Amino acid sequence: MNIEALENKIIEKLKGKLTDLLVDAFPEKPQDFVFTHPKGAVLVHYQGGNYGNIECVGAVFQNKKMEFAITLVTRSLRTKNSGAYELLDEVKSILTGFQIDGCSKMHPTKEGFLSENNGVWQYAINFEFTTPSIETEED
């Protein structure tokens, strides 16, 4: 499964649980993103990956550790049902243990404050999981 398909699976999972928020892929041009949702936005993007040791079984086989960042954009920090703190906990609860077919279960790796601008708060929480990376045969 490619990166975009994995990202879409994460978005689909979050959309199913966070029905009163905007859940989408991180914008291709973040500087053009206009936050208009009355409560908040949850934006998903691929942060990067690391490859494990090669397993020698006649072909190259490695585990790839993939990291996805979930950026939270809210109009409050502590407000019940829409504050950044509560949303961090909710996203952590939704994605911890979530497993996409062929991958290990997702687990959080870090979270933190990104910015605040005129009462719009941004936090991020990152998740990792592994997926196999296998040599493809040449024709």
C-alpha cells in the first residue's frame, strides 16, 4: 500500500469518529489554508520513514517504520468538546492500536504545541507503525 493510501485510511478512521470536525489531508499549500470551521480541523500528513535491517531470504525484505503527523487546529485551548487539549486526547484514543491491513498497530510517539495566532491553536500528535518493504521482481 502506498503512502497516500495509508494516509487516506487514517483520515477515514478519524472522520468516522470526529464527525463534528473538519478531517482531511494536510493542505498542499499550508500558507493558503484558511481555517473557517467553527470548531476545529484535524489534518493528516506523512512525516517520514526509516527502514530496518535487511532480512536475507533471497530477496530484499525490510520493515519500514512510518510516521504520520496529525495537526490539530482549534479555536480554544481548554474548552470542553472542542479544545486542543481534549482533541489531543481524543485523537490519541482513536488511533492508538488502529491497524491498517498489512501494517503493525499504530502508536503515538510525540505530541506538542505548534503555534497560537489570534486565538487559533495548533498542536500535533505523531504516530508510528511498520509496514513491509519488499523487493519487486524485474521482468
